[in-house]
Amino acid sequence: MAAGGFVGATFNVQTYPGLKEWLNYDFEGLRDKLYALRPEWKTQGLLDGGVQDLDNISSGLAQKFLSKDPETHVTKLEWLAIPFRFNVVGTATPITRDEFILDQSQHANKLRDAILADAQAPSGLSTLAADEEQWLAGWLGALESAGLLRPLDEAPPIRENPKVVSLNATLATGILLAKAGDSYRTQADILGFFAKVQQWYGDTAKYAGDPDAVKAGIDYVETREDSEGNIVEIPVPKLADPQAFDMNAEQDTHFINFNIFAGGSTEFEYLRHIGVLDEKFNPVSAQALNLSQYLQQSAQQSADANALVSVRGPQAVTGSDGNSYVPADVALPYTVSFTNPSEAGIGQLRLVSEIDADLDIRSLRLGDLKLGDINIHLPVDRANFQGDFDFTGSKGFILRVSVGIDASTRIATWLLQAIDPDTGEVLQDNVRGLLLPAADANVANAGQLKKGFVSYTVRASDTAPSKAEIISSARIFVDAAPPSIAP
């Protein structure tokens, strides 16, 4: 990555794949989800014969699926067990080329040790792993071929190393390797070879739902009981240890670790666990938890999700006088969310927001923005930005982002345009554009493709009096349509 550059990553998590299809009596959709989770079932054709084949998984499962009795289709005990909690971990460490080579050499050796320790490893693979120098050179050469490791300016590429050339020549002879029913014939493709080795000996999960995947440790077990005496025990995973991800590099490792609550009861169970709520989910003290405020915020978030444009400000704290307060010397986060009101792509949208007079206009800093499944990470510490992002291959347009603040009028403007790569003009196309709806409204996260947001932070003005009221609003202009306003 170039100096001063930035990278980003996004991911989606689907909980209980197939549950929606089960509830809707959609066997074909359920089968697709099960085949994605268990590829060996698809290979066997386990469910190809229709609904009755569910009995191949568990006796009586077909009758349970077809039953119109809600107590049979999904039992009360199953409903009780559905909510759960998991955590997401992310780390990033800026490293030099030498540090990257050291890290990858250690990983290559770890794979090599696993192969040599595996009594069931293919003999041809064990032979290739026996030469440590060739193995390490081959791994680094594969990284170089994939563009993950750049050759030094003056040094010849690693893939031209005699050891790598020899390994590639050996692979070209077509050695047949097999492990646990999965076969692979080598060819003159060092990258493909090591990708297969990584799958066999390096990945902690071979596919989504792999029963042999590495699992997190258990922190504690939550016991859940309903009014009819049904009881289930729900394991709660341990949070990851930051030290386990520290690479001891020249630059610091950045670490984030947070909980995701799937199902409303899990949040209250967590609050009970940390002592904010008692055994019956009542606040421990009058100041421990303002449930009415929590419910109001949830209702507001639900309303915002359905609005064409909405503004969400910083989390306020309720004072003893009943008013909501934000801190004075802190960068206050704001998010302007919006939705595509049509069923066609947008060529251009403009967001305009007036910054309150009690906020310091000079402290405004831009944050990230999102358009459907496009995530744009703006450079840090910027009050204005202009740049093009090329999505020609995946979306058919270039995204042009122009953001700035007019200090005299206190108006912040985001101009987001889908540019036709052939003409350089703003797109006028129903099947291409920003926030284009999904072709199939029933696919996962279809609704999110029509939504987006921009974000920024701003500090309170040094001259703002205590109890000053901060008002935020935004307007959105979609193509040539009249503006919509959010208070």
C-alpha cells in the first residue's frame, strides 16, 4: 500500500441461515441454505428428492417442517434458545516488507510442520514439504505472484529463485494429492498449490458452518427460563485477547472487539450479568439504567430507518433536571442517513446540512460514508475531500465524491455522483447508478442496498453557553426531484 493510503474491508453476518425459509415453509430455499452450509450434502444429493428427504438428516424432520401446528413447527424450547450473543474481532498492524516476510515465513513453517506431523498427509505433499528452504521460497513466490508481496526495486523477483523454479517444475508434472476425500492434481501454478495447502492445513474453517471449525472459548453459560418452566443453557463466548494479535512490529497493532446481540433478550441478559439489572431485569438503582430513554432511542432508530433522510447526533446523557447533555470538549459524531425512494439507480444525490451556531465550524472533520454495499473510507482529519472511486467493473460507473464546508454560511455539502465511464457525464440510467435496488427483493440484505449514510464529527464552540440547544437538520436532493428535509 502506498504511503498515506488507506484500505478497508466489509463483511456480512447471517444468523441462522435457513430459519426464514423454515418459517415460510420454503423447502427449495431451505435446501439451498443447507447445501451451502454442508457441501457434502449437496455432493451426496441428500435432499434432492424433495421435502421427505429431510428425514435423511433426522427422523421426523420432514413432518416437523410440514406441520401447521406452531408448537410443532418451532417448539417453545427452540424459540427460547434462538437469541444468542457473539463477538467480532478486527486487528490491523502496519508492517514493513521485512516484517511481512518474517510473518509469512512463520506461517509457511506452521503449515509445513502440520503437514510433516500428519501421518495421513499425501506422500507427495510430505516430500515437497521436506525441503524447508524450497518450501519457504515457494510460499513467498506465491505471495509475490498474487501481488501481495512486491519485489524490491533492484532485486530479481522471488519467483525467479532457482528453488522456486524447481518447485514449480515439480508441480508441473501433475502430482495427484488427496486429503479427506478432496483430491488435487498439481500443475505449473504455485499460487494454486499453496492455496490448496492453506485450505487443508491453515484455514480454521473449510466453509460456512464447518463443524470442525476452531471455536472460541466459553466465558460463562447463561441460563434462560420461560413462564412455562422451559429451560435452556446458552454459552457466551470469551472476548479475544488483544495480546494474541500483537505482532511486535515497529508500528502499533490496532484492535477492536465488540459484542453482537442476536435477539432482544441477550442484551438484557448481558446487562444483568454486569450488574446493571437484577435477576428479574429491573434496574439495580434509579440511576443504573434509564429504560424509557433506551426504548425511545430504539423507536427513533426504527423511525429513522424508514425515513428518506434523517440525522442522528451524539449519545446524550440525561441530567438531574431531565435535560439531555453532551460533553463540551469532545468531537461529537453525527450521521446523516438516507434512502433511495425509487426502484431505479440514482445518478446524483446532494446532501446539505447546516451546522448549528453553537458548534465550532473549524473543528468539523469528515467521516466515512456508505452507499448500499459500497463503503468509502475518507482520509482522516479532513474538512473537505474530492476524489473518484472506480467501480466500472462491478457497478458500471465511477463514484465521484465531493465534500466541503462553507464557513461563511455554515453549510456542509456532500455531492455524490455516478459518472458514466464512457461519457464522463452523470448517469441517467435505470439499471445503473447509486443505491440501485436488488433485482430480487427477497435476497438477504436487499433493503440495505437502497440505504446509505455520510458522517462527520464536530466540537462544541468554546463560546457556547451551558444548556445551549443544538439543532441539526439535513436536506437531500435526489437527481432532479424536490428536496426532502430531516429535522
